[in-house]
Amino acid sequence: MAVLTDRVSSRLSLVFKTGEDAQGMPILKRKAYSRINPAAADEAVYEIATALASLQTLPLYGVERIDTNSVEEI
């Protein structure tokens, strides 16, 4: 059985560190952006993420790209 996958949508999530809890674990806050072009290269998405993060006051902790794929049997 062969399966074909196709990326149908993408979202970008910027993760910011707002502080630390009593155990020293980071407290995180996410800012999500939808309608990212699914065909965009990972490098381009990361460049946009760092540009957006530079406009924020909190330090950037991480960048997440969330993709939705369709899967079908061919």
C-alpha cells in the first residue's frame, strides 16, 4: 500500500520565556500566527519568526511550525 501526503496548512508559534517557577522551570507564553504558506521553506519561516520576535519585549525561547497534512492511499 502506497500513501501520499500533502501539506495543506501551516501555523507558526513563537514561544517566549516570561520567567521561572519555584522549581526553576521556565514559564512560557506562546504567540501563534496562522495562514503560513504551506510551501514556505523552513529557513524562511524561521527568519520571519526571528524578525517578529525582535519586535517583542520578552526573550524568544523557541519557534514551532505546526503543519497539517492530508494522507491518502494511492
